[in-house]
Amino acid sequence: MSYFKRNEGTIFFAFASIGFVAFYCINYFIRRCRDRSASAGNTSEEAGMSPRRPPRGLDPEAIDSCPSFVYKEARGIKPGIGELECVVCLNEFKDDETLRLVPPCVHVFHADCVDIWLSHSSTCPICRADVVL
Ligand SMILES: [Zn+2]
Ligand SMILES: [Zn+2]
């Protein structure tokens, strides 16, 4: 009787562990499939967004249509502009440098600096306002 009971217990344990292992395997496979399809979805999404392309910026014509001027001329018109520096390169504006003004917020940068910036981003480097033309 005690032998039978022990045997029964062993069989029960065997079935239970087989069931557990099977459950674990199925679970594992489901998760693996899901992970794979999820990562496949991600890569195809990235491919769709063409990762080689830099973040969306403005095209050269749009950048050119932002008003630009030589610093000393603008300084003559607006004396208050005198203390400014370019936040892109952190250099002060010099008299003979060409500056460019970003339309919505009227922040001013070196034309060379902001041209590069705007070719990668369509927002103002200072306040992140969308550059609208
Ligand atoms: Zn600069
Ligand atoms: Zn701004």
C-alpha cells in the first residue's frame, strides 16, 4: 500500500513536471516568436523611415529664405544686438560676419552655423520653435 502510494506520487510528480516543462516550453516559444516578430517589426519600421537619412531639416532654398545680414549693418540699425553671441558655435558675432535670423522667434546666429543646423533640424537652436517660412 505504501509502495503503491509512493508510486502514485511519483507518477503524479512526473506528470506534473512534464506538464510544467511543456507549459514552460510553449510559453518560451510563444515569447520568442513574439519577440522576433516585434523586433522584425521594429527593423522594418526603421527601414521604412530610412535610417541613413538625417533627422528632418529644411532644404537649402528654405534656409536661404531666412533673412540674413552682415552683423555691422544690423548693429547700426539695432544697437541692442551688440552683445550677442552665436549659440551654435558659442562665439561672439564679429562685424564682418554674416548672420541669419530665424523667422518665428527672431533669434540670430551665424549664417554658416545655422545653415548647418537647419539642414538637420527645422527648429530654432535656442528655443526649439518650429522654423516656419
Ligand atoms: Zn556660430
Ligand atoms: Zn528661437
